[in-house]
Amino acid sequence: MNPRTRLETTLNHREPDRVPIDLGSIVTGITTGANDALKQYLGIISDDPVVDRIQQLALPCPQLLERLHVDTRYIYLSASRDWHDIELPDNSYQDEFGVRRTAAFHPETGRLLYYDFAREEAHPLARAETVADIAAFKWPDPHDPARYADLEEKARQLYETSDYAIIVNAIGSIFEFSWYLRGYMQFFEDLLLRPEMVEALLDAMLEFQSALFDELLSRVGAYVSVVMTGSDLGTQAGPAISETVYRELVWPRYVKFWQRIRDKTNAKIFYHSCGGIEPMIKYLIEGGVDILHPVQPLARGMGDRKQLKRAYGRHLTFWGGFDQQRVLPFGTPEQVREEAKRLLDDFMPGGGFVFCAGHNIQIGVPPENVLALFDTVYEYGRYH
């Protein structure tokens, strides 16, 4: 099988020749530090750009993707013509929504690790008091053609000249991107005390994301295998919000969004959420989600992979599932190999499984462990 048919076969819950392997998205990528260390270990020389500033994710070079047997290839949106990196004091910058983030550096090497929310003035709607304040917010332009410059041509060319599975590195988020604007604590307080503020913000974010994905999928919908959506609904200890609040306020907006996507493409719908979100899985399936990522095994309710496969595997493709919090950064290569085999034994039967390292591979993960993981999946993850 070629990479595209391999991925699409497993997404249709049939067994391909081997488990598809993924690396390179906003949530399945590799940080610049880990990427540099891995290339140095392998003797690969390339100048890889940063494709996600906040998380400091690298664009993996073709040699690395081929060495790791990766079946997916990503294409990337461009910046809006109206947005420029606004550099601010204390190593911070402001994005096109007005959200402000400050750089965090490695305490010993001084290397830039990531950007996190600035302590003050991070969230542009933090001081909004009424629904009218939400309505008055100046949103970025989702229709700006600069965002999509050459995107259709890149997707078409990659589709026609390669057999890789194509995905656009854009994640449609309504819930999480909304609290970016309001602030985490304020947003969660609003969920209980001022639900009308939450609804107004979620509706506005739904409108923005729907318009963005309409523009995106009108250009590449015929070429992509997967459309990425998501928002973190969980913590290590379980869901971040109650089922009732999720069902009444958040889920209906996503259902509309997913249907809008389905109107534009036959690609499968991917949903990313970290944390213990087992109680929410039934809503994702009912709403039309095809793929769940990352299946965080140390989070509450997510550790019994066999049970998750039995309960939801007829409806969902699981994408990820590796222990990236403990085994990948701190285990030996042999421990990584054994955990990879357990993961495959749990999730690969019957198809409906795509491998990635879990979430983004972080700086400090030994290159030997990364290679042990990807090589084991490539060798052991074959169907008979």
C-alpha cells in the first residue's frame, strides 16, 4: 500500500498493510530542540523553519520524515496580510487576536522553549462586562486571501505528484480559542455565573472558524484526507467542565462546525483534546467526529486502551496513545520498545489506529528513544 491508501484504509476501520505513522502537525509535531538533537544524532543537515511560534515546533525535513517512515505530509496556512508579529517588551509578542504571550527560556542553555500567556494584559476580552463588549471586539479577517496564498496549488501538486496522505496544519478550535481571548479563570467563572457571555463568545468564535474553514476547504477539500479540529476538554484528573455544561454550551457549537466541514469535504474529522475526557467521547461520536487524539494514557479514564478500543473503536479511529509523559522522555530505549508493542497490541487490531508519539515531541527526549519508538512501530505494527 502507499501512504495515502494506508491511512484511508485504517480510517475506514479496515486493516492496511501496517499501522500508518504521523509526525508534523500542530499537535503531533516535534519541537526545534528535539528536532535538532535528532538530526544531529542521525547526521542529517538541514535548516528547518519554525512552523508554530508558540510551541516552537519545527518543520521536519524530508530526510527525517523518510527515516521515520512517516505517511503524512502537512501543508501550512500563511499569515494574514493585516497581521505582523508585534514585538513587545520582556520578550513577548501579540498575535492577530490581540492575545499576548511571553517567551520562556531554558534556565541553563538560554534556548527559547515556548511562549506562554503574559501575566498582565494577556487576554483582550478579560475586561469585557457585557455581551455588547463581546460584539464590539474586532476580529481578524478569516476571508483574507493572503492566508491561503498558493495553498490550493500546493495541495494539488502534492496530491498529484506524491502518494502521501495530505493534511492542512490548521486546527479548528472554538472552546479553547475562546478562553484565550477571555482568560482561563474568567472564562470558567463565566460558565457558571455569566453563561450569556460565554455563549456570545462561542458564537463569535464559531462564526470566525466556520468562515476560515469554508475558505480553506473550498481550496483543498478535494485533496486532504483529514481535517483537524479540537480544544482541550480535560486535565490529568478528568474533564475540565461538567458533562452538563459541555452538552448545553460547548457541544452544540461544535456540531454545527463539524457539519459545516462535512458540507465541504469527504475528509475525516479529527478532534484533539488532552486529558481525561472519556465521559465526553460519546458526544464527539454523536456529533460526527471520526478520529480522537492524543488518547493520553496517564490521564484519568484513558489508561485502559483495550477498553477504549472495545467501547469506541467501531466509531472512532484512535490517533496516538503512547505514554509521552513518562516512558518517552525518561525510559530506556528498551522500555520505549516494549511500551510501543503494548500500544500496538491494544489499538491496531481491526484497523482504526494511526500512530504518533502522542503530543509534540519535546526538547530533552533522547534521540535513541525517538528512533526506538518509530522503528518499533514500523517493524512491529504490521498486519498479517
